[in-house]
Amino acid sequence: MTINETPTYSHKQLAINSFNATWDLMDLNERTKEEEEEMIHLTHVSFWHWTQVEGHTPRNLSIGYWQLSRVYAIAELGERSHYYAGRCLSVSIDNQIEPFYIGYAYEALSRANALLDRHDLSKEQAQQALEYAQKVKDESSKEMLIKDLQMIDCQ
């Protein structure tokens, strides 16, 4: 590539880069309002680019919807978090993807409902997530899901 050439990126590369940049912001212990907004925008960018990848899968969509739900939960925007958690569960159940992803869809719903002070529903969904976690064969994935469930304040 010469100095004056503009690099080109595939939708998949842009989706992955945006997804990873979102994680970097999610991992911060504290973030500014600007970083919070950037995190939300990056997640939408990542999701949209995944939808443009030829051969994208329901699993890709489930992960994208989960990340959208999580960033809205981090931003304490419960209704938005709940919306994307519901989309995550729908795509996961409708396409019968692996229990790990269905478990995380219920985790997202539990987290969103806790944020919205719907604690009974949050507890119920956390229990459903835990039931799916028990079906996960990979121990480290199972532990990650269980640990995330323990971080939800269902009261």
C-alpha cells in the first residue's frame, strides 16, 4: 500500500474491531459520559457490521444483542437494555443455539429487570440462566456465566 492509499476494511473486520473497542470501554471501572456514549455507539456499529457479513449466524446476532443489552445496562438505561435482552433471547431460542448463549440471554434479561426494579422477574430469569448454565459443557464458560449472574442485584 502506498502512502496515499486509504486502507479498506471488510464488514467483519469493522464488526470485530468495534466489538473489541466496546469491551475496552466496558472493562473500565469508571467512564466519562463521553466514553459511555462512545461505548453505546461502538456497539451499534459492531452489530450493524455483523448484519452485513455474508453468512453471519444467529449466534453472531445473539452475541451482538447481548452486548447491546449490557452496554445499556452499564449506562443504566434499563428500557433499552431490556429491549435488546429480549431480542437476544428471541434469536437464541428461535434458532436453538447453544445453552451458553441462551443462558446469557436470560442473564441479560435478569440484569435489565433488576435495573428496572422488577426484582421478582429478575430472580426468575436469573434462575432460568442458571439452569442453562448447568447445560454448558465447557467449565470455564459455565463459570463465567455463573459469575456474571452472581453480579446481578436481584434483591
